Amino acid sequence: MIVRDIKDIIGTEREVEGPGWTSRRMLLKKDGMGFSFHETIIPAGAELHLWYKYHLEAVYCVAGNGSIEDLATGETHQIYDGVMYALNNNDRHILRGGTEDMRLICSFNPPVTGREVHDKDGAYLPDDS
Amino acid sequence: MIVRDIKDIIGTEREVEGPGWTSRRMLLKKDGMGFSFHETIIPAGAELHLWYKYHLEAVYCVAGNGSIEDLATGETHQIYDGVMYALNNNDRHILRGGTEDMRLICSFNPPVTGREVHDKDGAYLPDDS
């Protein structure tokens, strides 16, 4: 059994930041669960162009608000506490922070290793390990 | 892209209840993500004896409190907002509600189909579909 407190992750190598996002990796590939599991904070007003070409991702909002624009359809969905979105087609999207920081709980398949950076398309590169 | 609001799941077949738990399945096997993704509410004072023999599960608490007893070690871990536990060894455990209902975000591998019930050991049977 693995037990982790987010307080012990903040400020370590399991907390990764970029422009408009902070991600705390509660579970990575090396934890052997077959998925990774993250808490991600999107500050109010942020805008992220993302395209996880090599990963499926589910995201569940438990606080704050924002929106997601599906670039395949042009549709924008509001995000708030209780809304989940799943990128089941490696969907290209724009994630926007709202009026309050969003707290998102995320699961990735295949699991993120922790070494990824976003490429120019907003993708994480596939794991070559 | 799949977008679901928990309000649209409550009261449907995607909301499953048993003694001491209510689970809302945001993503099931049929959603094709390779994991399932649930919100589970454990009422204050509940006690659940669980043993997911056929599934790995990660659980992240985002509200309320309780505890988990690891039956392999006898150790009890407190659960509160910001604590995650992962049953990476199909760990037998007792999950106890605390003084406030716990709101847990859960991911299962392999994904739950939605047809499972807990057997006498607190396991979900493996999917035979």
C-alpha cells in the first residue's frame, strides 16, 4: 500500500510547474499502477493549448472553475466542481482557467513517467523507457 | 471527448450504493480509457472490509475524513483532504468513515465494468466480458 500526503509532494520533484499549470504527481509509472494520478492546479485566467497525442487523460474538477474548448468540434464546455472530461480520442483542446483557480484530479494512460515536458503541440512525448 | 457532470450521474445506473458507500462511475470500461474513474462517498462512521483481489485502485480524498487500516501490516493511516492511497498489492484493508462524509476520487485498473458487486471478501470479481 502506498499512502501519500499532497503536503509531502509540494516542493519536491513530484511537483512540476509550467506557464499556467502546476501538477503534483501522486502516482507515476514507476509506482506500477498502470496509470498515473495527478493533482493539477490551473490558475484563474490561464490558457493552455494541449494535445496529448500519446496519452488518454481523464480530468475531474473538485474546486474552482474554467472551461475546455474541443478543437475538433469548436465546442466549449464549462468546468466546475463535479465536472469530468475525458480525452478518449487524444483530443486537441484549449484549457482555460476561470475566475478561481481550478483544482483538477487527473489520471493518465499510459502512466506519465515524470520526465515529460510539453512539446510545441502541448503533447507529452511517449515514454521510451 | 467525453464530458460528464456528476449531477447527471446521481440517480442513474452509474450511481451504485451499498452499505457504507455510494459510488458514481464517471468512466467505466466501456468508455475505453483503460481505467475506470469514480467518485465515492463514504459516510461518517461507516466501516468497509475490502479486498480488491483483481484490481489495483488509487483513491484520493478531496473532502471529509476517515482512515484506512492495512491488514497486512496492522497499520492505520489517517485520510483527509490531500491524502492518497494506492492499493498496489491488492491490499486487504478496512476503510473507515470519520467524523465527516469522505469524498474520494478513485481510479481502477483494470477498469470496472459497472456490473460488479462486492463478494464476501469485499472484492470485485474479475471482468469476464
